[in-house]
Amino acid sequence: MRIELHAHTILSDGELTPSELVRRAMVLDHDAIAITDHVDMTNIDIVVPAILKATELTDDYIRTIPGVEITHVPPKQMDRVIRKAKELGAQWIVVHGETLAEPVMKGTNLAAAANPDVDVLAHPGLVTEEEIRKATENDILIEITGRPFHNITNGHVVSVARKIGAAMVVNSDCHAPGDLLNEEDAIKIAMGAGMTVKEAKEAVSMTPLKAIKKLDL
């Protein structure tokens, strides 16, 4: 079973149309995929309605979940942008965490972790115990990423998340045709970050399945 909960299309900085992204995920035996294009306060009104149209693909391909990745939004404006995304119909909220690969504003991880409407804290860099503890209190998943450069802190993230008992999920953060991960490759990424086989299978299959089931409640 493979469920991808962080992927991009031409609606932000990805290379694929939503239909091609979803079809490629289907061929790789995915059961569901969340389209989570980058948004901030300037483009959210355009991107979310476009992503909502992609849910029509569910009828012919695999389950398609409309989402966003809140990206480089100042921490004090985070709640407002998240609220707007939900009002527009986004069902899956990812926040672009404090990766070392980009100049993300300090305080982003904590602002995301404190909001119970967030579903995934993505590539959170040198995340702290306080940030992961707060995310866990709000039932937010901690991402272990397959994306180059963002993934350089995966080992640290696993170590801190394990200590706190946080739920982890493996995402590709897909931007290009070759980025999507099949189940075998996702498990390898998890184990490369220091997970046991049991932890890896949980993060790749069971945790994302439980997460999307909540959307149906």
C-alpha cells in the first residue's frame, strides 16, 4: 500500500499536470495521493479552486485529495492562511517546515505545530523536542522526506520524533516525473533515516492510511 501525502504540480513549481501526476501514482500502485501545491496569501485563491477540480480524477484513477503546502508564510500570519485554505476547500494541510535547504523563517515549525488544522509538518530541519511535542498534541504527522537536500536532516527528525513518540510519514515531496516513491523505495528512505523495519512500514503504509480515513469521518 502506498499513499502519497505531499506532491506538487504545474499549479506551483511541479512539472506535471494534476492528471499526469495522479496517473503516474496509480501506475506505481498508489492507493491515494494528496496534491499539495505551494501557496501563500498571494495565490491561495487561485490554486486551491484549481486543485479541487482534480478530485474528479478519483472517478477514473485513484483517490485524489485536494490540499496545499503553506510555504514561506510568516509565522504570525500562518493561522490566517491555513484558515483561508480550509475555507476554500483544501482537505489536507501541509506546512513547509524549517528545512536547512531554504531560508525558512524561524518560528515556522512551532506556528505549524500549534495549529490543529495542520496535517503534516514537512521537512522540519533541525526540529526541536518542543516543536514535535506540540505537533503530536495536535495530531500532526512529522514528515520524513525523499526530496534531495530537504532530506539531509531525516536522521535527526526520526531521532527526535521517536523520543517524543510522534507519528511519522514518508512523503516524496514530488516535483518531477521521477520523484514519486513506490512502497519499496519509501521503506528504504525510512530505514536510511534510522527507522527499524517495523517503524518504516508503519510510516509508509499504516500511518497515512489512518490519516486519510479521518477525512471520511
